[in-house]
Amino acid sequence: MPSIRFNTVCSCEQPEHDCSVCLTQFEPESEINSLSCGHIFHKMCLEKWLDYWNITCPLCRTPLLPEEDASCFW
């Protein structure tokens, strides 16, 4: 999953954001992943989440893969 820098998706005028996995604040140069549901996480936090065979968003449980692709994991 490609990552991007936090400061490219959030402007300085927006309130501070925290990663819902590690509960730490995003720094402007943090590498993040933005999911199709709109939630963002540190790249390493999301990778660790996926290492445990979780194939949904850690926050809202939206599937990260289409239904037919997700069946390959089971």
C-alpha cells in the first residue's frame, strides 16, 4: 500500500490528528496510509495491523479489499 506524507493531506489550519492505532499525534513528515474509508494511520501502524491478518480498517471495519479478493485470505 503506497504511503504519503501527513502534511500533503492535512493543512496547518486543521486540528491536530492522532493515529487511532498507536494513539500518537501525526507529525508533518509522518508517513501515513489513507484508506478508502477516509481514515489515516501511520504506515508502520497499519502494516502491523495487517500482519495480524486484519483486512478491515482498524477504526470503522470497512473491508480493505473487495469481497471477492478478501476470500483469498481465508
